[in-house]
Amino acid sequence: QVQLQESGPRLVKPSQTLSLTCTVSGASVRSGSYYWSWLRQPAGKGLEWIGRIYTSGNINYNPSLMSRLVLSVDASKNQFSLNLTSVTAADTAVYFCATETVVGTKNWFAPWGQGTLVTVSS
Amino acid sequence: DIQLTQSPSSLSASVGDRVTITCHASQDITDFLNWYQQKPGEAPKLLIYDASNLETGVPSRFSGRGSGTDFTFTISSLQPEDFATYFCQQYDKLPTFGQGTKLEIK
């Protein structure tokens, strides 16, 4: 089955870049059946979709984050990554990577990585 | 953005109770709606996709229905392991989530 694991620094200073990587096992990031997605959840709050990348290189970003966000895929390592620039305390959250399964016009997020808490603080 | 409004935001219930959560979309999303369960410290888990389809392995006490702008999620008989937070999510446009409903033990 597909499994995902987030990795990256847990503490980032304000104005710097938050970088996370998601390692995929059980499926290829080249698969046409999935989008590879990032989501986040501030403590005690709801879920926010950040963006997704498809095997073709097609990328969709949350418009509210688009100016600071870069998503990429490294097929040789079966990983995908997130870079969020110019972070502030408002970017402190648990960050999840997730598989967005696509079946025709239908899609859903499953499975998810376990999530990693990233704190923005000096 | 398509806004999803869940109600209630929190709910107290007892084991064996039937509970229903509603999710209202700010525009017509046909049946492009999923439901997730999240327990503290864990990632969300898909329960229902396409408004009414039960994910494989999910108990049949969970169900969903609706289309257009109004959707419901029901647990027919609460079990101890069901106390969690539940989110709806639409994918008619770029994905958005409801704010969540926290289900607590009465």
C-alpha cells in the first residue's frame, strides 16, 4: 500500500524558507493515478490545502500562498517537495503530505503522511 | 474559493447515539464532497467519498448523503472509537475543507 513520510527542519526562522520533503513508498510519483499534495493544520484549527503536483509537472497552488510557494518532484528518489518562502509565525502548523487519488472526475486525499510540526520562530 | 460551513462545530453525545453533521457549500458542488475523521495527533482518515460512498474498511455505521450545496454525515450508533473531529472537503474546484466538528463524549 502507499505510504508517505514527511521530513525536514522543525524550526524555521521568520523570513526564511520552509522546506519539506515527502518520501513515497508503495507507488511511483510517476503514476498517473495520483496528485501529490501538501496540506497544513495550525494547532487547534482546520485543514488548509497548500497545493499539488502531478506526474506531468502540472501544478496547482492555493491562491493565498502562490506567491511564496514552489512544489517539485524528484522521480529518481520517489519524493516530492515543498518550499515556502518568507515565512512568518502564521505559517506555524502541522504539515501533511498526502496522495490525492484520482478516479475519473472523482478524487480524495488518502493516504496521508503522519504530519510534521513546523514552528516559525526566532 | 468554495466555502464549506459545517454544523455544529462541536457536539456532545453518548455511546449508542445517532449523530448527524451537516456541511453546506457556498455553491453547487454536485457530489464532489468527501468526509474525514481525525483523532488527536493523527492524520485525517478518509471515511466517505463522493458524498455517499463508504471507503473500503470503514464500518457501515458511517454514512453520507446529499448533493448540490447541502450534505449530511451520520453515525448510526456511536462507538467509543468514534469520538474525534470530522471534516468535509470539496473538490469541485481547488480543494477546501469545512472547519470541522468535534465530537465529544457526553
